[in-house]
Amino acid sequence: MLRTVIDTNVIVSGVISKKGPPAQLLDAWSDHVFDLVISAAIISEIQRVLSEPRLKHAFNVTDERIARLIEALHKDSILVPGTAHVHGAVATDPSDEKFLAAGLDGNADMVVSGDRDLLEIESFQGIVILTPRQFLDQLAADK
């Protein structure tokens, strides 16, 4: 089964909109189509972003919904330290390095992101970096 790290922006997009590739990715994860690799830093960022008052209000994201997602991320994912050395891997946005570190620590096959800084790298130490659409296409091809 593919081991995959999903960027915060993709998870948040999947939560706030039930349509499109990010939502389809979250559905595939809950259907156990792939293994989600995640770190505490990524979970913390997801919780922080989803808890922003403007986002909560604009997209009707409740505290209960956030709590259920965070619980599912802890329970149904492969939790890794996310401390692998990747310093300088994403020179344009070092905050994105947490996704590569989690990928290395979790022996991930892929990182899925909508972030241009990560997508421009294309791969890192054997981990392929794909858009949500590319990842869904990969899942379909592997069936």
C-alpha cells in the first residue's frame, strides 16, 4: 500500500469543500486506499489552520469537526517524528520541509501538495511530489 504524506493545504481544502481532488483524497484515506504518514508538527498545523476564526466562519467548520479529524489523524495514520534532516531542501519556503521530513521518517512513497515550492522539487530522496489530481490518477492506475 502506498505510504503518503499529505500537505496541510490539501487536507484543509478537503475539509472545507466536499468536491474536488482534496476531498476525494480524504475519502480515499478513510477508505484505507493508502497509508497516511503524518507528524505531530503537521497535525498541529492542520489544527491551527482549521481553527482560524475567519476560516471556521466562512466554511462552517465546527470545533467538533476539527476534533474528529485530529482524532482520526492520530488513530488512522502512521505517526512519525518528522525530524529527519532535510535542512535547505525547500529553500523558497523552509516551513514546507516538515512534509519531506515526515516522508523520510515514514518511508513514504509520495508527498501530495498543492504548494508550488514543493511541487517544483518534483522528488526528494526517492519521494515523489505530486498534486492531488496526479495522486488520484496514480491510485486509479494502481487498481
